[in-house]
Amino acid sequence: MRDVGDVKEGQLLWEPDERRKKGSRLAHYMDWLKKEKGLSFGHYHDLWSWSVEELEAFWESIWDYFGVQGEKGPGPYLASRRMPGARWFPGALLNYAREALCRGRDDDPALLYKSETQPLTAITYGRLKEEVAAFRKGLEELGVTAGDRVAAYLPNRPEAVVGLLAAASLGAVWSSCSPDFGTKSVLDRFGQIEPKVLLAVEAYTYNGRLHDRREVVKQLKEALPSLEALIIVGDETLSGEKIFSFEEILSRGRGADLTFYPAEFSHPLWILYSSGTTGLPKPIVQGHGGIVLEHLKALAFHNDVGPGHRFFWYTTTGWMMWNYLVGALLLGGTAILYDGSPAYPHLGVLFELAQETKMTTFGTSAPYLHGLLKEGYEPRQRYDLSALKALGSTGAPLSPEGFAYVYEKISPDIWLASISGGTDVCTAFLGGCPLLPVYPGELQCRALGAKVEAFDEEGKPVVEEVGELVLTEPLPSMPLYFWNDPDGQRYREAYFETFPGVWRHGDWVKITRRGTAIIYGRSDATIKRHGVRMGTAEFYSVVESLPWVADSLLVDLSAEEGEAALLLFLTLREGEGLTPEREEELRQKLRKELSPRHVPDRVIAAPGVPRTLNGKKMEVPVKKLFLGVPLEKAINLGSVQNPEVLAFYQELARSWQKA
């Protein structure tokens, strides 16, 4: 990796000083447990063990510690512990929007917003409450009631936050897609949930270009018969029956009182979607209570968010990290929204945002950090990042070299929290801890309340061995159900078929003796060579460290017995070529840094790596092509970020089948 020193396994990169530990929300909670509950824990891992063994007591303590607004009910707070089917807080009444608006002072900034075309704008909690109340009233006048779906085709801008909170305050169910999704991708999602109202933009700007979405919006209006209103956000040219402007709906409710629907703990809050790479995306329904408790816990204890904290994650409204970002409001923090490319008009635009907003947590993806590393970019030399206390990474495993890059080129005294979880639960199972040290390539801890284990092939927990990432106890933010899955069959098949009564997440993980974790990629894309299973993350870390490689994709076509066929596809940097010398350099690097088993049988230059709309590499769908599955069955084209590259893989797969 360019300009980054060698980093060794188990090397201590950073640890918090006593001042930081004592000032953390987690330390305050542990003191509270001692004073209020008589519970004392000497180490984080002792606290974790209690949190996953005494689930009912732990989650009740989260409600009490944060002073959740509403009625907790008489208990029990975990009426059924089985999975699927856990019943949390059966007598509780609360509302997500009320929690999001009750902790910030009226003159504190709730949102800081910037885009490629708009300067930084602050929206206070007072103003946000007024707009949510007004929009809530406007939705009511459109006939929206509890249980109705309110959908959004919006960029990451304040109107999306207002829409979410207004819908939640009514007990309506929110669902959003980013405007870079095409018509089919949106209909694959919204067509399943039959929204009553759709918020949309007619255009958005990305990478310096204006993208016209009027035709898509027209098609959505025509193809969604359930729609009773289309609300245009921003510049408006479309007109007609049941088409309104966002400002018009706001004006209808100006001066309205802000009230909140008393939602049961399991009342639907929003619908998120799986990537849908091989079929229709799964509509994942999550509830008010589960999300409130989980996001309070995760953001306070694993991201250290609180009043005065300025929390940012680079995301779109089509990724669960947007919902997580908005969760900063639950703690009285400030959510920083950015709408635009992370590399336009220059590579440092997000660090410029960090400097301008005095950002305290910078959240991003591992591929973004790896890209900066590859360019040799040095943010600490260019920007004042003195307010920045933490950096979060997710979306893919962050390599040890990526960890080293953060400490050498961004800040030597920053808390790096690499996290891993998923849309399925809208949180992280594994992540950061302000009390623990940071080691390269390792996630600091298993999250409180998340009974994460690594299972071997026999379904037994293992330590210091790679296994299936599972949860052996329920989590409140697990899906209530999938939409239009009345008997729960799709839900059970998605998580509980492999290990009955245990959630199989689909990642490949190792839990270390010191309680950290290492993610090795998707378990359904695991490579098996000579009887040894290996994750793809290790391959990508080594391969993409080569300066002439832009991206890569690994596909294992090996049978249990017979001739091996491990294919490595490379996307080369502009102006570079795959020469025999470079291929040999790659093979030697894999042999030396990993093992001879990791050396691919074929290395193939490719025009690009197919990725989902959320940026995940599509290893399994490409593998299906090579196994003879037709393209239309192997891949849902509406879920692909760059479908133009698929023709290359389809043609190569046909040749492979004939050979």
C-alpha cells in the first residue's frame, strides 16, 4: 500500500486515555448500573456477557437509563425468547419521532446539510419540530393514518428526515429509495408495499451533473395504483391531479401542534430492503420499540453520540446507514447530511465538510478509505480535523493496511470503529468500544445485547477459528416480519434454516481470544481449497494493494472433488494493462502474504466489477452465471449499480460452459 508503513497482526494501533474513557457515554452507563442496579463490571467483556445472558434486565436498563418517553408496561419485557418470534415489551407504548425530537434543545442544530450545489445550512431542533408538525398535519389531510405507507424517492436532504419523522409521528410506515435507483429498482421495492404517498425529486445533482428523474417519477406514479398523492420536493415542473409540492403540504399544517401516535413496541416503523441480487428485494419491517432501544444503545455506547456530538456517515437514503445516521437525533446529537459525490469537485470534499462542520464522527465505507490509501491522499496535511474524535468504517472489511492508513494519514489520535451488521437489523453486531484498544483489521468488540458467535460446520461455537456469524439470542431490532409474508416462510428461510432457532447472518467471522472479531466476507461466497475454507476479504486486501489494480472479484468454481477453478477478475486502473510480469507479481504476492492455496487458477482482466446498488460485490450471482444459470435468473438487473459490465461476464460464462 502506498506510503503506509508495515502493520503486523496484533499490533496495538491506538488506545483511549483515561480522560476519554471516563468521559464516554458507556462509562457513565456502567456507573449508573452500579448506583441504580447494584451491578459492577470490571471490564467491557464482563458487561457484554451480562447483557447477552440477562437479556430482559439489560434491555429494561436501556429503557430506564435513557428515560424513554412513553409507557414501559408492567413486564415481562421479554415475553418470549425464541427465534423467530421473540416478544419484546408487550405492554409498552412509545413513538420513534417523539424520541428523536425530545432530547435536543430548540436552539441546538439537529441537522447540518450540504450538497454539491447548496452551501452548509443548519436546521435547529426547534425548526425541525415545527416542520415535522406541519408536514404531519399535511399528511393527515391527505388521509394518511397509522399503518399506511409513506415512500420517498429522495436524496440525502432534510426533507427526507422531516418526512420520516412526520410519518412515524402518525404511526405510518416509512420507506425510501435513492434517486439513483432506476424505475425497475424502485418498483421492485415500492410495488410490494403499496404506498399511499410518494415524496420524490424531479432531478438531483451528482458528480457535477444534473440527473433528470421526471420520467422515472411519472412512471412510478402510473405504476403504483395505491398512490393517493405525489409530493415533489425541490424544483417542481410536474403537475396534475394528486400532485403537490412539499412546500404546499407544509403550508397546510403551519402552526399545528406536534402530537405522537402511541405505538406498540412492535408497531411498524419503516421498511428496508435486502439487495435483491437474485430476485425481488426482501421488504424488511422493523418496529418503533426495537429501533429506538437498539439505536439508543448502539449510537450512545458504540459511537459515543450525545448532545453536542456532530455525527456524519456518507450514505444515501437507499442504505440502512441513512436510518442509522438519523438516529443521532435520539441522543440529542446533530446529524450531518451530505448530498453528492465523495470525490467531487475534489478527493477531499468530505474532509472539507468535516473541517467546516467541526464533525466529531466521520462515518464512511472501507472501499472509500482503501481508495484514499491507493491515491496516497493525506487529509491531515490539508484540513483542520482537530474536532474529529472518531472514524467509522463499514460496508466491507477494512484491511489492516486501511487501519494503518487512518492512523498515519488522517489522525494518530482517533478512535477507529470498524463495524459490521446489516440492513436486516439496521445496526451493527460487531463494532466500536470507547474503552478498548484498536488492532489492525479487527473489530473491537461484540455489541452489547448481541450474542454473536462463530459456528463451525456442526453448529458449535468456536474461538480463534473462522466460522459462520450467528446470533444465538434475539435482538429487539430484528425484523418484525417481511412485508407480504403472512406465514413467515420467507423470513425463516432467510435466517433460520441452517441452524434452527439460531440467526445465521451470512458472514464469515473469527472471534479472537481477546474478544475482538475479524470479518472475512460473505459466507455464501467462501472459497474452499483443498478442504480449507477461506474468506474473500483476505484476497481483496492483498490484490487491491497493488497500485495498478482498481477493483477485483473472486469466484470459486471448485467442486468438492475434481479440478479446481478459482477465477480472479481484475479491473485495472486507467492506462494500465495486465502483463505476464504483473500476473506473476500478483501470484507471488498471494503465495507469500496468504498461502499457495490462495493463488487463483486464472487471472482475467475485466471492464468492471458488478456491484449492488449499495456497493456490495456480486460474487454469488456471477458464480451462478458460470454454473450455467441464465442471466435473468442469476441476477436481478434492477439491483445492479453497473449492469453494463454484466455482458462481459455472461459471454465469458457461456464460453466456460462450452469448454
